[in-house]
Amino acid sequence: MAETITVTYFAALVDRAGCRTEEFEVAEPTVGALRAAVAGRHGARVAELADHSSVLSGDRLLREDAEVIGAEVDLLPPFAGG
């Protein structure tokens, strides 16, 4: 049974995806399934950045493809600062 995941993008992902928030149907609620869905919808330019991004699900920061996510997540690209 597919699950709906609501994703909020930040920083460069907003520019590349062309939106701040969107929904995906995924077969399983994992980081890897979400990244694959993002890549399928937006192509290589967004997929490359999403692959290096962390997923914030509730109060958990996740990076491994097998990790389970909640119904609402934030996709956080690497940030640089000083």
C-alpha cells in the first residue's frame, strides 16, 4: 500500500525543484524511496542534490536509505556558512 509523504524543501532544493512543498506517493516510507521519488519527478539536477541531503523527520535527522520516515519531512541540502 502506497503512502503519501509531504516534503518541504530548503535552500537550493527550492530553486531546483521550483517549489517549496509537494507530496509524493511512495511504496515504502524510507529515505531511499523518497529520494527515488524526487529523482523521478525532477530529474538528475534535483536528484544529485537530494542524494547529498539529510531528511528531517520529526526530531530525527536521517541520511541512510533504509531509515523509515514520517508522513511529513524536510529535505535539507548541505549548508555552508562561516
